[in-house]
Amino acid sequence: MSNILLIMLAAALAGLLYACRQLQHKQQLLQGLQENFNRARNELSRHEAQSGELNYEITQLRIQASSLKVQLNKFSQYQHVVDIEQYVLNRRLQADSFIEMTKLNAEIMLDEIKEIIAQVKAFLAQHQQQAQDSIERKAQEKLKDYYAQAQALQERSGIVQALERKICGDQQQYFFPQPRLMEQLIGGYSEADGARHLQAVRSKIQAANASGQVAECHYVDESRCQAFSALVTLAFNSKADLYLAQLDGANLGQLLQALQDDYLLINFHGNHFSHSHIYESYLNLRLEELKFAALLQAAKAHSVQEEAEQILN
């Protein structure tokens, strides 16, 4: 009997212990729920505060939007002015682009025209030389010995005139007037064009001297031929360099004529040394050098005069 009572008492104690543990667990759950509820209530309060601030900002933005709408309605009547300004700006940009494109096309066209002019000049010079050679050949065939005599007389006449000018000194009636000569020379050339052309001419002069295309001699002996060719080359280049150093704003015509006279006299004396003579093509290069050196001098003098006038004004 006592055993049964003990068993019942133990069972009762076990049930009581289980009930206590369940109660403790529920209390813990309740405490956790209470904490979660407090956190949720705090978050809700914070969100309500933020919502109030956002509602305030929204209200302010609505007020600003209404003010901007009012201002926009005021300025909408001037929208056509803004459109016109934008149109003018766009047209100005288009005009600037068109001007730049036109300048570029004009420069390209100018270069092409200059190239065509150079080709035409070369063709005309070649055609003129061919026509002259043909006329001389026909004259030689018809006149035979008389042609040679006439040509010799013409050469002697030129040599006599050259000697007279050398003996009598520079006489103005032999030369072109300086203003007219410079007008003919400057036509179609700017200072930059003249500088480029002069550089090209001097490159050709250097190439002719380096390759021995200045003079020729008909001596059979090679060394003697080279010696006399070098002699007439030195004589002619010395004269050309001297005239280039003496060039100023008023003596271009005199110097051109003087260099042509030297060419005739050097070639005349070269006839006594197996027909040593300067090529006419080389004479033309040195004459061209003198002309464009004078052109650059005149252009620089004009630039200096313009700068002085600007300073004075």
C-alpha cells in the first residue's frame, strides 16, 4: 500500500515539475514577444516621424512646383524669343562651318589652279621651243650658209652691245623701269609663295652645280674639259652671287641685264676654249633667283612700312 502511495506521489511530483517547466517556457516566450512588440512599436514611431517629415517635404515641393508653374506661365509668352535665339545660334554655327569649308575648298582650288597654270606654262614653253626649233630648222634648210652668217652677226651684235654696256657703265635706257618690272613679277604671288618659289629655284641651282649641269666643254681630253667647264662655271656664279649681294629696291633691271651680258661675254670667250659655255637653262635659274629675291625684299619693305604706319597711327 505504501508502495502505491509512493508511486502516485512521484508521478504527481513529475507532473508538477513538467507543469513548472512549461510555465517557465511560456513566460520566456511571452517576454520575447513583449520585446519584439516594443521594438516594433519603436520602429513604427520612427517611421511615423519620417512619414511626417516626408509629408512636410512633399508639401514644400508642391508649393515650389506651384510657384514654378506660375513663373513658367509668366515666361511662356517669351518662348518665341528663346526659339529665335536658338535658331540664330544654329544658323551662325552653320554659317561658320560653311565659311570654313569654303575657305578649305578655295585653298584646294587655288592649289589646283596654280598647278594647272604651271602645267600650262610648261606646255607653252615646250610648244614655243618646239616651234622655234622647227622655224630655225626650216630657215637653216632654206638659207643654209646665209643662216649661219646671220646668226653669227646677231650673236656679234649682242656681244657688242654687252661690251658697250660694260664699258660705258649702267645706262638707264637699257633696262626695264623698276615699278613696271616689279608689278609684272609680283602678280599672282604672295610673300609666302615667293619664298617657296625662291627656295625651289635655289634647290635647282644647287642640284645643277652638284650634277655638273651648269656648263659644258667640247675638249676631247676629259680632265681639260672638266677644268674649263669649272672655270666658266666659277666665273658666271661669281657674277651672279655678286649681283645677288648688290640687290636693292631699285636696281633689279640693271642687274638682270648685267647678268645676261656676262652670260654672253663668258660664252663668247669660252668659244676660244673648245666652245666652253654656260647652259641657257642655268642662266634662267639665276635670273629667276634675282627676280624672286627682289620680290621678297619688296614684300618685307612693304610690311615694315605698314607696321611703322600702324605704330604712328
